[in-house]
Amino acid sequence: MQDQADSGTLKRMNDRIVHRGPDDEGYYFADGAGLAARRLSIIDLNTGHQPLASSSGDSWIAYNGEVYNFSELRRELEGRGRSFRTQSDTEVVVNLYEEFGLEFVSRLRGMFAFAIFDRRNRRLVLARDPIGKKPLYYSLDERRGLVFASEIKSILQYPGIARDVDPEALDLFLTLEYVPAPYSIFRSVRKLPAGHILVYEDGRATLREYWDVRPGEGPGNFPRARDEFLGLFEEAVRLRMISDVPLGAFLSGGIDSSAVVAFMARASALPVQTFSIGFEEKSYSELPHSRRVATKFATDHHERVLSADIRSLVMELARILDEPLGDFSNFPTYLVSRTARENVTVALSGDGGDEVFGGYEHYLAQKLARCVDAPPLRPLRSLVASALRRVPPSELKKGLVNRLKRFSEGFAHSPADRHFRWMLFLSALQKSRLYSPDFLEKGFLLDLHEREPFRTFFARSRLFPGINQDLYLDLKTYLADDIMVKVDRMSMAASLETRAPLLDTKVVEFAFALPPAWKVRGETGKWFFKKAMEGILDDETIHRQKEGFSIPIKNWLKTELKDLMLETLSEKRIVAMGYFSYPAVEQMIREHMANQENHAHRLWALMQFHLWHDQFAGN
């Protein structure tokens, strides 16, 4: 929304994200405001054209996502005298805004990012769903006004948008492997945080949080809790199966995706279409597990083994990602999305199970750390870490050595960062060696808990008991700004919509009301979820060790991607950029190639930043 909005600029911005909506495009241009929309047609294929007006004609909406309770909301609005021209959820959202004002967004159950231009009040409202499944970026300037889009690459089409790197965002990326909201890698562009709305009027923008999970009291006993959860989960899956186009599911063979497929099979009269990706490296491939689950539920199963030109795939993903992302699993997510898109337009996934029910190893590590942090045992940490440094990393995906080495690395970070130390990839000492003197002067050696937005999240997490504190921190950061970014960008690059029943807000709120001992019990993560799935999934699926949706990147950097790594992280390029010390980079490369240390995360993040910079920062 800006005085200089013009149709040519809107067209260029819209064309840049055609992959998000190849089926239709539309524009609204009046009153100094411009809206553009791309549409991936899923519900109401014939009359859901956007931008779309309210029944009064006073408000217009451009919208990405799905609101699953739109039928219920539509009936309520019809009872209040609202009329509808389409069968789309889009029309429900814009009319709900006019009926209930800014409080309307808390009534939406789904995944969404949208802009509503209120002509009567000269107001623009941007909103993003509670979990952050759909992205929304904006750039605010007194002269330009407000420019926004689903992806940064679209905003960069607007004249005058600066492409300077935000140094704090870069440091956060190298520390976490993702850029947390409200930062973006560009100084001139911000992310709208999950669960927030932005209201722009009279030349000013105000942010408002409309949703956050709170501590609650769950059902008093396990049988009652199990029944309540299964009812919520069944409803969440059923709602996400509403579609006017073919749909299926990602299936890794883990408990989360298998549970989704099990409930889809219950609700579907036809075999569920399922999709899996495998690898030639046996310790990384989960195809045998997904096949077993597919057989149990008689799905129409599709699988593909990754054997493409890895370097070409890396470069393709660099063109897709307009902000660096270090998550290795973007490879299989992109490939399984492309595989699914050959048959369906919508895919359900098991995303969120680990973050809301306690499935990651670092939750167990956090429990153990509370013991090892005791003063009498602290000297053992450095002794164990020193011994493990002499043990070469294993080429296997996981294993005792790799787990122990990663666990010991966590103690290099401040105990004050608690949970995050297991998810940080650069310690203060490593930064002091890697960063150039000029970059170090910017003060990025502060512990994460001393910096926003983490300071706020740490304070809020203390309202929760035990391991629920760690789950809250992941929900607000890692899930929203890494997992959801990866799934959205990789699936939408293939023009595929993904839906995550385990991240339904009712399911999330239920999970956070469960006692911590029901999340991680002894050495068992996700205890409640596993117990709830007994009798629905087989024991092997429920209790097999978590593998994760990953790739053999540490091995590829020594083989298929070695030349690309050496080119991308050459002395000439490192020195020219000015952010890093080349001797530190060269040492990491040398140690990794000699199998003395596993620097895959750090080297890959550096590569991702430089590949991103080539594509977006210099154009």
C-alpha cells in the first residue's frame, strides 16, 4: 500500500511467485493501494478468483492458505445477514473482518497469510497464522509506504528496495541455521511473526499478537486424555482432507506421518496416495519403513530414490530460497513435493509432532544436562569433550559416536541459553575465530537469551513446567522459522499445498496442557503420543528410533559437493565478502575432509549464505 503503486510493478511482483499459484492471477488497484494474488486452485475452482471483495464492496482481500472452519463461519455470517457469491474460504475471511473487526483473526482455524484493504477506513491489515505455516514479508518506508509479499523475491521487484545484508540476521543464521522473525536477511525487509497482525493506517504500522499458546490443565488421567486427543486429531485430519482436487500424504514411516496416514485411511473411501523419498546410503533411507506402513493401510504408494545430479539440485534450491536456510532436509522435502505433485495438489504431513509432543533427542539431552550441570560433575564435561574430539565422526546418519559428539558440543554454549545450546552451531569461541575483526565489532558474542526475540520467549517459557519450556521455545522459533519455512518454500516451489494436522491449534493447545512427564518419560520421547497410537500403528513404527528427514551432507561435502564447496568458500570470495576469516574457514574444510571433525553444519551454512548472496544480494 503506497501512493506510487502501479499496475506494472504489481505484475512484476506477482510474476516472481507464479509457482505459489500457477492456476490464476488477479489484481486490485485503487485509492493508492494495490493488491495482487496468485492462486493454486483447491476449493471452489471456478469462482474463487482473487483479489476478492466483501459483500459490501468496502474491503478487498489477497489471500494464501486455507481456513478449515470456513463452513461453520459462513453459516454464522449468513445468520447475521451476509450474502456470498462464491463457495470459497477467501470470501468468508474478508466478510468476517467486516463483521467483527480486528478480533476476527482469532476465529480462524487454519494456515494463512493475507492482506485486507479496508477502503472505508483507509486501513491495510496483514495477518499470519498462529503457527507460521504461511509466510508474510514486508518493507516499510516513509516515502514508499508499505510493500508486502509472500516471498522476499517478490518484494525485491519493487523499485528502490535496498539489498543490504542485515548483519545481525546473518549472525543469527550462522548460529541457528535459520533467520528468526522479525528479522530477514535483508536490512530493509522484515517478517511478520507467526500469530500476529500488522495494521497500517495514517502512514504508521502497528503490530499486534493475537495468539500464543498458554499453560493449561489437561485431562486428569491417561484414558480421558487419549480419547480427547484422538478426537481432536481425527477432526484435524478430516478438516484437512477438504479439497476439490486430488490429495495425498508424505510418508516417511515414522510415527508422525504414519499416524496421519492411518487417520486419512479411516476417513477415505479410496486408497490414500502416499509419497516417500529414499537415498542410496542405507543408513539415511527410510523406504523399508514407509513401505511397511503403506502396506498396512493399503495406500497407493509412490517412492523415489535420490540419485540426481546433487550439484545441480543445490543450485536449483539456491534459486528457490531467497533467504539462506541451513536445514539439510530441504533436499528430500523438495524432492518428495515434486514426486507428490505429479499425482496430487495437496499433501498432508506429520510436521509438528516432535515440537508439541517432545520427540527430539535434545529434549532428552536437556534432561541429562540438568544432572551434568551439577558442580561436582562439571569437570567431566571437558574431559568427555576432549576425549570425543579424538574420535573421528562416523559416516553413518546417526550412531553412538555422532550422538555423543553432538551432545558434548552443546556444553560449549552458555548454560544460560539452556535449551538452545543443543541447537546452536557456532559458539562464542568459534565466532571469535570465524568472524572478521570488523564483523566481530558488531557485538554478536552475546548469549542468545540476551537478544530479542529470544529474551521474550525465554521469559514466557518460564510459565510452563519442565520440558514444556523447551517445547515452547521450539514452537516459537525453530518450528516457525525453520521447519515451516522449509516445508512452505520446498512444497510451493513444486506448486503443492501441504497441510499439517498435528499443528492444528486445538491439538497444539491440548498438547501444551499435558504434564511434562507425559512428553519425555525416562529415555522415551513423545511418550503420550506413542501410547495414544497403540492399537492404531504397529509396535515397530511406534517405538523405532527417530531418524529425521535428512541427507548425507557430511559425506557429500567430501565427494559430490567437494568442488562446489571449494569454489564457494575460496579465499578470494571469503576475503572479498569481508565477513569471515579465511584461515578459520580453511581449517574447517581441512579438518572435515580429513575426517578429523564433522563441520558439515558450519560449512553448509557458509555455502548457503554465499550461494544466496550470488542470487539475490547483488542484483
